[in-house]
Amino acid sequence: MSVGSALQIADRMSVVRESATVALGDKARAMKAAGRDLIDMAGGEPDFDSPQDAIAAATQALQSSFTHYVSSRGIPEFRKAIAEKLRRENGLAYDPEREIVVTVGAKLALLSTFLAALNPGDEVICFTPAWVSYEPMLALASAKMTAVPMRLQGGRFVFDPGQLAAAVNRRTRAIVINSPNNPTGKVFTDEELALIVGTVRDANLMLITDEIYEHILYDGRKHTSPAAMEGMRARTVTINGMSKAYAMTGWRLGYVAADAKLVSAIVTMQQQMTTCATSFAQKGAAVALAGGLTDVAQMVEEFAARRDFLIERFQRIPALEFPTPEGAFYGFPRIRKPGADSPVVAAQLLEEAEVAMVPGSAFGPGGEGHLRFSFACAPSDLERACDRLEKFFAGWPK
Ligand code: PMP
Ligand code: GLU
């Protein structure tokens, strides 16, 4: 009998596809390590250093042996810093003892929320194109994503309120929103938020709001946390983390703020999955959050300059329609060639032009025909990537 045959892969893995963003990031790293002159615009992570005072606090924590398990809710000082941040920046009052839990990245914040809050067969509405992980995470929780596809209209991604209303049925339990949005760069307007919140209230749903890009906004836009909107606190789950605003992706720290009952269920889930988030990393993150938004503002200023550079440069690439990013740090251009197959184009770009971008099809309905790239990379790389794109797409239909 062969030993190999005893190793089975669970049926549930058939609903979990690999993350296109993470897998392509891994591939790009491997190609670079093998000596290829690749420009990696696949993964979304700021090219800035984590805040120095956070690094100092985490180092100090390591040196003073703060290296043991900590509370499964997160260390008290980080939870307190989160509560103060939510009050100061988002106008939200959450009790750090009962209503906040620290997680291993916003990814685990989302997955444990889905696992703790959804029953098999529940449906959850996502506006698509949507971040690659929502649908597989919902599937892991035996729930189903219902797509409300957005379309490009006048250079902005918009959804049809009729389609949103039609997507709600008796199995619908929640709506997920992500504003500023990965991958489209869309920022939901006050009118759009009011409409979504109205649907959530009328149909007695939960609103799960992924606010990881909240500070990365352009042209004077402001972020609104839906939990602060009238009557929404009790039905909203706010997800956030340290990865994007503080350039702390590798620290793997996120958090959930919600009603105490749901937070307790997430804590129970976390006790079985991870015990707690990394102890010394939380010491650093507490300092970063308390330190305010000066570094964040500088980083966003730099992203805004890169975005403006791209708007200019894409005028020389008529084969691509480049919707202006309103927030986050992603470009999501549309390939004008009719029937363009984004995985094929992305593969050609990788091999021939040595530029790594994520095919739009990975982001669900409405994504096909687009490419997603991160402009949170070195400005010199952006410039070289634009040169290569210009050459690659020369002669393609306009
Ligand atoms: N939400 C969105 C929309 C994202 O783009 C990401 C990507 N990093 C995450 C959540 C997860 O972030 P992290 O786990 O690094 O906190
Ligand atoms: N969120 C980033 C992205 O979309 C990082 C990779 C991931 O977590 O998906 O590229």
C-alpha cells in the first residue's frame, strides 16, 4: 500500500482557490530571486518602512522578554490605543475590554468574523470587482457570496441600486463593503453609503466594513465609518488593521470592533485558531496608533504624487482606460481590446514585459478585461513599468 494515498485533501478545499494576489506576489519574488529584472506591482503593500517608534517599542518588548502568550483579546494597551483611535478618527465609542479584539492581520479579523457570525447557506452581498479573499473566506464559513457587480460609468465604478435591492433575499445576512476599495480605487460616496445602510436596516442585515484603506484618500475626500451612522452601531462590524496605513504588513496585526456578544464569539474562535496575536508586535502597534497620523499623511502625499504621475503617463497608453483612483493605492485599468482575456494578458506582461500585475478576473464579476497593479512601489519602478507598458501595448486597439 502506498503511503502517499493516505494523505487526503478535504472536500472544503475545492471551494478555496489560491489567492491570486498572494500567489502572484510569491511568483514575482521567486522570479526576482532567479535574476529576472521584474517590476513587481502585484501585491498591495506600502514600500515605506514601519514607524521607527513602533520598531523601537517592539524591540524593547523582545529584549525585556515580552515573548509569551498574551490575552486572546489582545494586550490591554493595544486595545486601549485602538479604542482611542476609533473615537478620535472615526467618531466611534467601543469598550476596549469587551468590544475590541486584536487578530492576526485584518485577514483573520474577516475570516473569524465570517466563521463566528454566519451559518451554512447564509448569503453575503459583496460589490464586485472585490478583493480576492472575501469569496473564498465566505466559502470556508459555508456561506455564499452574492455579487452586486459594479460598472465603469464616466470614469467611476458605480452599482445599480435596483441590483442591490434584487440581491437581497431571505437567506441574505450581511453586506460587506470596502471603501476605499481594493481593487477599483473607488471611494463610496455619502449617497452610496446612505443607500447601502438603508438596505442593511430595511432587511435587518449586518454590515461588515473593511476600512483597511481608510486613510489613503485623494483630492480631499473624507472617510466615513458606517458604524457612526444613525442606528448602525449595533449592526456593524468594523474591520481594520496596521498593514496599510502604518506600512506594517509583516507584523500581521488587525482588529475587529463590534458588539460585545459577537466579539466574544470571535475571541472563542481565535482561542482555537491562533491563541492570540504576536505579543511583542502588539507593543509596537500600540505605540504606532497612539503616535497619530503624521507619517500616514506623508505617505499618502507621496501616493497622491504617484497617482498623478500615472494619470499623466496613461495618456500615452491609449490601449488602456485608466479610471482615476479615488483612494487606496491600486490602478485598475481596462484593456480596451474587445474580449481581452486578463489572465492571458497578465501572463504575457509578466513574461514579455517583466511587469507583474494581477488579472482583473481574479476579483470576480466585473473584473474581467481589467488589470490590477499596486502603485505603492518605488517611483523609479513606476516609471520603468510605464515605459514597458507603453511599449507592450503599442498597436493594441484604442
Ligand atoms: N482587506 C483588504 C481589502 C485588503 O486589500 C487586504 C490586503 N492586505 C486585507 C483586508 C488584509 O490585510 P492584512 O491581513 O494584511 O491586515
Ligand atoms: N491585500 C493585498 C492585495 O490585494 C495583499 C495581498 C492580499 O492579502 O491579498 O494585493
